[in-house]
Amino acid sequence: MEAVIVLSVHLLFVILFFVLSYKDLVTNSRLMLALVVFIPFVGTITFLVMEYFLRVHVKKARSIFSFIKDKADKNEIMVKDDNFSDYSTLRSNNISSDDAIPLEDALVMDDRQMRRHVMLDVLMDSSGNHAHSAIINKARLNDDVEVVHYATTATIQITDDFEKKLINLAKKYKEAKGEERFSVLDEYINTLEIYLNTGILQGNNLRIHQETYNQLLAERSNNLNDIEDYEKLANSYIKMGQFNLAEIIINEMVELWPNSEHTWLTQIRFLTTLKRGNELHELITRIKNGSFYKSKKLQEIIEFWDY
């Protein structure tokens, strides 16, 4: 009887944490749910402790971000250590950003000081273009705790900026008419595309934005009949696992642009995702024997799959 009670309580904890995770109400990675599932009670306690420390880190990161923003607005450069790194010297001498160390390269360097200065520079960037969003998101997995703090802070700010912009665009799109509606639609789609490609979005929020993106792409493709929109829409459906809808779009592409590279590549991606080997082999053979232009990229794909 006691074993049944213990097992029941454990299952309740498992269900509770899965619900909280998939509603994005916890900071922990979903991989950590394995602790809760396979290590009764102790795993739950460990999960809660890690959640507490992660939330403390986020709170600290927010404070760091506020501090940096205040100093950036006053054009002050404050460094705890009197020994400036080469990167700080570049900044103080107004060297072009093209000559500075790229963020992606800095994050894999052994020099922790350099990594932190590069992340600080990104946080102080007030341009709002979020060119490094995807890399910043990956930086949250860095082995340097301070870099993780900065990356988490930047991610919070990026998310806030995108969400505010999308709310404004949704309102503008609803109210726009005529040619203005198409202009707003383009901006709306481009903003969503950039946001989705950052990798920041997860769970239910990701699905909602992805569905909005699909609806807008479908509307634009119906009006403009652009093959690139069809390709993006098909790939988005594939990514979401909506294969029936993806196949409908691909069939339309085959009918409208039978010998286009966009069509071939989308078909190949679809068939490889579904592991339909025989159909893929037939398709590769048709492309290989076809008397139309094949780009270097398409030729490499043909060589890879030709067996």
C-alpha cells in the first residue's frame, strides 16, 4: 500500500512538472525532466534547486543589463580591471566594428575576458537590428557563467523587442488597406522570419508564431504567386510536422514550376524528412537525367543521394 502511495505521489510530480515545462513556466531545460522521471523525489528536489538558481541568474542578468544600459547612455566605459583587453582598446579607439572580433568566434575563445567584453559590446548595441540573435541564444550554453548571464539578458531584451514590434505590425496590418497592406505584410513576414530563425522561441509560443507566419505566407503567395514563398511555406509545414499541408504546397510547385531548383530542393527535403527512399531515388534520377540547368548546390545534392 505504501509503495502505491509513493508511486502515485511521484507520478503527480512528473505530470505537474511536464505541464509546467510545456507551458513555459519553468526556466529549466526540458531535458532536465529526466531527473524528475527517473529519480523519484531526489530528482524533483534537484530540479527545484536548479530552477531556483536559474531564476536567480536571470534576475542578476537583468540587473547587469540595466547597469550596462545606464552606462552606455552616458557614453562611459567602466571596466573593473585596469588591464584593458585588445577588444576594449578597439572600442575606445573607435575602430570599425568590421575590424572587431565576431561574436561567434569570441564565444569559442579560451580568453574569458575577451568573451565577456564582446558580450558587453553586444548588450550596449542600441541599433535594434538584433543581427546576432541566433548566436546570442546559443551563448546561453557557454561554459562561462558570466557570459551566460549576459546572453540571457540579451535574449530577454531581444524577445521583448520582437514581441512589441509584432504587436504593432499585427495592428497595422489589420488596419491597412490597398498597397499599404502589402507593404505591412512584407515587413510582418520578414520580422517573424527573423524571430523564428533566432531559435529563441520555444513551446506554445513558437507554435503560435509559426502558425501566424504560415498564414501570412499563404496570403502573400496567393496574391503574388512567388515560388520562394511557396518554398518557405512548404519548409515551414515540414518543420512543424504538418506533412499533408506541405505535400499540397509541393504539388502546386510541381504544377507551376516543374523544372525549378526551388521545387526540386523542396521535394528532396520533404522525401528525406519522411524517409521515403524509393521516391527520393526516382526523383534524383529524374533530376540527374533532366536537360535543364543544375546549380553547383543541386549537383552536389544529386551526387550525395545518387546510389
